[in-house]
Amino acid sequence: MTRAGAGGVGSTEPPRSAGAGLAGAGTWTSDEMMAVAASRRLTNDSVCFVGIGLPSLAANLARRTHAPGCVLVYESGTIGAKPTSLPLSIGDGELAETADAVVSVPEMFAYWLQGGRIDVGFLGAAQIDRHGNLNSTVIGDYATPKVRLPGGGGAPEIATSVSDVFVMLRQSPRAFVERLDFKTSRGDRVRFVVTDLGILELRGGELELVRVHPGVSVDQAREATGWELRVAPDIEQTEPPSRTELAALRALETKGRE
Amino acid sequence: MAEIVSLSDAVRELVADEHVVALEGFTHLIPHAAAHELIRQGRRDLTLVRMTPDVIYDQLIGMGCARKLVFSWGGNPGVGSLYRFRDAVEHSWPVPLELEEHSHAGMAAAYAAGAANLPFGVLRGYAGTDLVAHTRVAFVECPFTGEQLAAVPAHRPDVGIIHAQQADRQGNVQLWGITGVQKEAVLASRHSIVTVEEIVDEFERRPDSVVLPSWVVDAVACVPRGAHPSYAHGYYERDNDFYVAWEAISRDRDVFTAWMREHVLEGVPA
């Protein structure tokens, strides 16, 4: 919980040692499954606002696999960054060195984000509700919080300025709550939520489980949700990570992760 | 015209208790040495303004320098919590900390408004969030279209403090790489202090750089590695290991206090 919500755009959850899957491609962790599942939703012409941690991993993976043209925008002001390793912070030097353009922070938020030039925004949070609203501000009361989280950062305006919000968040009753302690960002533009258990899509204003990852049951996803979870009638299993995806992912991870 | 002075003189002359002070630098060029000088000189009751109060404000808050924080994201980037910030908010240690919390877009608009000598910044933001009830934001109607827009009061700090790569002998300042919100922070502030990696006879002109002419800066102090553990593009890299190590140093009050005593209070003033 203490590490949740880091970055405003994307969380840096502590790695969980979960050998989540076994298939032709070998084994993978739940973090890897999340990164792979999110990367598949990016296309070659996506322009995406990326946070540190899993979103950065997912977007960089997409660039190395099926979407080499995907444009990565980091809120520090780097547009079209092409890092060779995963940055620890959103302002690492390599992002500026490899970017198509480096702009000031006011310009980034005014011209590029508010200007409607970014398609996809990744968000993480400590809590999510059934409508895709997110909390990355406090657990407990605002004035006397039990846990003071980092706060919204870019999230409030990312959530309303991009066309598609992708959320990455581990699924548990503590995170998937009936009622948020604080609404940091609105859910209207959330397209899907990738968790360690599956994928949810916002359909008719409410999140619905549309995929479960290999080895995960629908009941597990239900138990990890603090509300009565809707399950899509056409629910499928997530395609396991391929050899190519895992190889590209691990090359990225070993090159630069904390 | 900027005077080239020592960092301790600059802080002594320009920063007083109860001042509103903005130390800016978005991941890059964070003015850590200047913050350490504020701590060494024992400034109290400051209102600290900064988009991302990371390790630098964790140190100022933990040392009891701040009464209020104006910010948009308070974490240790890529690592996790800021424990001194949390301790101040959750347990009022070492002193209570008042918060004025914004979004990044709101903070950026507030700085840009301050630099432009406007009373408020305007943006499409905050609407539909619980931030509205807890911060200084209002909604105004566009006189041309009727659209409801968020207005944030301009930042007008007493002192803006940044770190840059270079100054020349006249006190002109040049910074490049990720330049964040530093230009706006300096121009929005009544006074400014710039620490630099080096003072050169003449700038090598860089088309992508931000240049702050000497006449918008009050004091320039030469402090090599003055951004560490942040970085200075072209001089040294971000000390990622330090940001990771800060987690353990900052988690415990006594460990933090001992670390600050050894590395900052008893450190050599610039």
C-alpha cells in the first residue's frame, strides 16, 4: 500500500514473487503478465503518456514487439523517448537524449496533454471503484489520513484529456473497493484495467471482467474484488506471454530495473 | 544584475523565516545543495512550493523547516513513499504540515500565470475530483464560449531557487536537457537564487537551452554537484542508488536525524 500510486501516472508496486504461469514459453511472473497484457493494447500509431513502473515496461515492450511506431511521452517533457533500458524516474537523462523533442512541463500539460494530442494515458492507483474512478491521494480521511499517498500528479487531467485511459493495478479487496476514500481522477475514459488476475473493461459505465490470465479462476477474481463483480458472458483466457514477448521483456528488465 | 556570491550568503540575504520558497527541477537539476543550506541555516515556517516534493522536500520537512507544502505529487520517484512527508501529515512530526494540493497541470498553470504576472492560471482540470473541496481552485466561465474552466491562483513565491549547468561571469544562466518548470519558477518569484555546476567565461551557445538573463536573477552561486542525488545533464548522472537507499534512511526518525546531522548539518557549507 505504501508504494501504491507512485508517479501519478502509474504505480510502482513491489514485485510479488508469483510464478503465475506455465506454458510453452516457460514461466512468467504476474508483473510480466500484466506488462504483456497492457502492451498488446497499444498499437503502432498510439501516442501514449507513460508513468514509471509497469506502464513504462508495457509501453517499451510494445515498441520492441508489435508496435515499433508507438510514441512514448513522459510527463517530464520528453516526447518520443526511445530508452534502451527502463528508466527509474520519469526524468532520467536517457529519455531526453533519445526524445524527438523535449518541452517544458507547462508546455507538456497545456499544449500536448490538454491540447488533446495524446491517445493513451496509463494510470495506477491505490484504489479503484466499479466506475473506474481512482484514488492515489489518501487512505482514510483527507485531513487525518491513515496513509498519506503521493497524490494525483498528472492523473486528474490525464484521466480527462486522453482518449483512452489504461489502468494497471493489482487486484485485491483493499484496492478494488465499493467506495473510494478519495476521488483523485474520474473514470469516464477508462477503457480497461489490467490486473494480476485478468482484464476488466468499462462497459456501460461499470467494470466487467473480460479476461482471466492463465491459471486464474473467475472466482479468484471475484474474491479479489470489493464489490459484486460483473463477469462478461464471453469471458476468455488471456493469451499466455509468447517467447518473443518474454524475451523482449526480460531484455528490458535486466538492462535497467531497480 | 545577478551577483555571484557564496550559497550561504545568497540564502542568508534572500530567504527569511515564513517565506514562500519554490525549489524547482523536475527530476533533473534539483537544487539539493541549496536545500541543505536552508536546513543548515535553520529556516523555519517556510511555505514550500514544488510540483514533486521528492527527497529534497522530505529532508526539509523532516528537519522542521516547513509549515505548509504546496504540491502535486509527493513520492520517491520509482521507489515509493516519502516517509518524512508522510510522518508530518500523518503524525505532525516534527511539526504539523499544512497542505495545498494540486494536480501537475494546475501547478504548471499556476507557475506560468505567476511568470506572466497574471492573478490566476486557467485550465481544463480538477472537475469531478475530490481535490476541488480541498484546495485553492475555482471555476470560471469562458466569456466567449461559456465553457466552465478551472482557475488556480498564480504562484508568486518570495524566492525561487533552481540549479543550472552554467552561469557566465555576468551572472547569465544557462540550463539544458529536461528543463521542467524552472524558467517559470524564477520568473514568478520576487527573488531568485541559482546554483550552477560551473561559471564559464563565455557560454557555448546551445539552441535547445533555457537562458535566464542576469537581470532576472538575484544571486548565482557556484556549487559543483549541487543537484546530487539528482543529476546535471552533461555533468553527472542521476544517483538512482541513493533514491533507493533513501527509503531505509528516511523510514525511521532517528536514522533520518542521524543521517542529516552527519551529511548535512556537519557538512561543509558551500
